[in-house]
Amino acid sequence: SNEWDYYLKYGGFPAVDKEKPLTDIREEIVAMTNKIITEDIMQIKTISSDNQSIAKRIIRQLALQKPGEVSQHKLSNYLKASVSNVNNILDLLEKTELIFHCEPFGGSSRRLKKPWKYYFASSSIRHALSMKMGNAMKSLDEYEGILIENLVASNLFNLSNTQIDSFNIYYDPHKDKNVDFVIQDSFENPIPIEVGRGKKSKRQIKNAMNRYESQYGIVVANTKSSIEKDGDVIFIPP
């Protein structure tokens, strides 16, 4: 359990020396994210020091909030920057692969109207930034659940970019009984994925399966101690 906890919070980068104090590891990861903003982005597009500051504030905001729909209009108001400028900076941050986004599942009109969800390249980045700036979550369970959701998102993102038959990753935009992710390979039926830290029943995933006419669904939670298929639901421990 200690190895798993370490991996979830610090194991996203093989170059990080495990023998160092955890505070030093967090500082290294935070320094890496700052380097990406101040140096790596400049190799893609030259941006002003003001925009570098906005990029750091965007990353800070993403690290301190729950994974959720990010409205560019709200971000622009918060940062006192234009919507187009915020969008350009988010796009640059994605090109460095520090963050990535999921669009809502559905038709083109829904995908145009609804905001996107953003995740970090690894749960280690989110943890290091959260600890550096003061974690805003109310409980350890809630916080670790968010880290696990980011971990699943980043693994799905990596798989979608390395498999021969790539798939698309979406979030479930339904307000009631929604799941965390929906993946789809071209015209095949979508697969809903529910993620949680504790034990999860079939209820939520079955609702999504019925809604999307899915052949099966996936639950990533501590419901089972090993990968197990229960009818048309696959349970995977984190």
C-alpha cells in the first residue's frame, strides 16, 4: 500500500530520485512545470512575461479545483485576460503535454457549447502543485479520489496515442448519474468508465451503459481486489 501511495503521488517521473525527501521531490516537479512554461513553450511560440504569468495562474487554478468543466469565459474573468488569450495559452500548455483535455461526449453542437475538462499529464504533477500551493480539498479520500481520476485519465490519454487502433476519450456531460469517462473507437458503441477510491456498485455504470447502449462498462475502484468481469461490467482495482 505504501508503494501504491508513493506511485500515485510521486511516481509519474522515473528520473525522480526515490531516496530524496518527499518535499524535495515535490519541489523538483514544481520546478519542472515552471521550466515548461518559461522555456519549453518559448520553443513553440514566443510569449510575453505577462502571458507566462497567466499560464502559471491557469496551472494553479487547474491544480486547486476538482476535475471539472473549465469555462474559458470564467477563466478570462478570473485572470483579467481576453478569452482568446486564455484559449491560446491553454493550447500552448497542451502542446507541451503538461495538460490535456477531454471534450463532452455527444454530437457536434454539444461539443461546441459545453466547456472542456482538463487533466495533468500525471497525478504526480497535480499532487506536487496542490501541496505547494495548499490543498483545497476537504478530506483525504476526496483528494486521493481526484488523483486516481487524473491517473486513469492520463493512462487513457497515453493509450489512445500509442495504440494502432486509437480511441477517443470524452467526459460524460449528463448531470444525473454520470460517469467519469466515455471512450469510443470510431463507430463502435461507447464504453463508459467510472472511477472512484472506495467501493463502487454497478448502479451508476449500468445507467450509463443503458444510456449509451454499451456492450459493457468499466469500473476502476476498490470493489474487487483483482480484475474481474461480473456480467457485462469489468471491475479493475486502481
